[in-house]
Amino acid sequence: MASAVKTQLTLEMRSPDQLVRARLNPRITLRAVPADDAALVRIFHEVGDRHLWSAESWAQLGSPPAKPHWLIDVDTEPAGLLTLFTNPTGDVEVVTFGLVPDRQGQGLGGAALTLAVDLAWTACAGGATRVWLHTNNFDHPSALPNYVKRGFTVVDNQVLSMEVPDGWHPPGAADGPTALTADLP
């Protein structure tokens, strides 16, 4: 194992009016699935393993109905995932959001995120008061720019020291984990 610096950002929206919509793509739909859906579990690992997502923390963070899951389908084929976590205060966390590697870089992320955020704003029975998420320099390099472009604002920044497998580096970082380089608001 090696040590790496992980820069973790918390981003939020306080109103659905903050969402800057990407052009919707009729090829992209969200489909609710149970937590044990084989395609969901496969896609969690296909997307998340390269970013060091923790399957244990994903499984432990609440349970339905507070933690519903969706597959992001492109042309009716599973191509990504979305997990939300809602609490009674109206906070809705986007726990997981991502597309499988062979669907990245095709201009699908903005439309998929628009659908996900729309869904997040309606996830609480009493109405959501905030939609928020974490991203970090271990995530795909397009994650932060997509979140900011859709209207999320950075509200917290933490720098952590993490243990990572020897030789591991996040996608887009040839020489190992780096700090987030986007201009932060």
C-alpha cells in the first residue's frame, strides 16, 4: 500500500432553480432497481473500483426507502448508476453517480446528471431542501466540471491522506493522485 493525498469537495444545490440543464438526450433513462440487482452491483464495481469506491460503505449507508438505486440506461442498456440517500430534514445526497468507462467521453454525462438531479429534488416526500454530493481527485476528471456546469457550488474542501494500492492512480493522472485542478468558486 502507498499513501496518497485525496482532495475531497462537498458540492450542493439549495434550490432546483440552480440546476443548469444539459440538453436532454432521449437515449438516456433512469430505471429504479433494488440494491441487489446484478447489473447495479456489476456497474458499481465497473465504475467505482477504479476510483476506489468502497462497496462496504455503499452497502451500509442506509437502506430502502431512504437509499433508492437507479440504473442509467443508454438505448435501454445499463450504462451507469445513481444512488440517492434521503433524510427527513430534506437533504438528498447523491451517493453514487457514474457511467461505465465505455460510455464516458460521449457527451452523455450532462444529460444523465440533469435527470439525476431532477430526481433528487423530488426524492423526499416532504420536498428536498438541499441536493449535495462529494467528489474528489480520485474520481473521473470530468466529474467536477460536470457538477459545476450543472449548477452545484463547492461548500467544503478537505485534504486527506489515504492508503491506496501500490501503483494505483486515478483516471487521468499519469503519475499518481493529484489535487483537483479546476478553478473552484
